[in-house]
Amino acid sequence: MEFSEPRSIYLQIADQMRDRVLRGEWGDGERIPSIRELAVELGVNPNTVTRSYQALLDWGVVVNRRGRGYFVSESAAERALNTMREEFLRDELPRIVRAMQMLGIGTDEIAGYLAGQEGENET
């Protein structure tokens, strides 16, 4: 956890949990740590974790089963991926495009770079 990042701590925690779902560490229907358990594990205030869980609920990645705890929702990985794609297209891509324009980097140069990266990953 990088508490010096400009992104809010609760969103960093939610992102980390969403990543765990995408990596398959937590499967559909699996119980995740309670708010109190995670707060102790991370050394943060339980209210911060509560906000993280609310973000995950809003994204449809987890569900709250009253009296039983929080669980990974059905199709959570797909929902997490869709949310991340939307965030990338809305937040990151415009910054990347502006930087490319300022640096004079064209789409052909990017395509060549990506093609080279694909070749490196295949070896």
C-alpha cells in the first residue's frame, strides 16, 4: 500500500481487493475478510475499509450478506474488469493522449513499440 499516492487510501484498498478478484485469489461466492479483520491487517481505520467495501459494492464486485459478512459477487471478475476498463478510458487514456501530443509521439510509433513488446513477450 502506497499511502503517499495521490489516490485516496480507501480507493487504493478497493483497487487492491479488485485485483485479487481478477487474479483469481478470491472466487465467486467466496467470503472476504471482515472490515475489522482487514483494518487490523492493513493498519488503517475501520472507517477507511468501510469506504473501500462500499466502493466494491458500488462496482458490483462484492455483496453484503447481513449477519454473515461480505462475499465476492457472481461474475465479480467480469464486473471488475469492466469497471477498470471504464476508469482507464475515462481517466488514464486522455492523460496518455495529451502526453503523446506534447511529446510528438504518433500512433504509428506506439503501434511499432507495442508490436516490439508482443515479440519480447513471446520469447
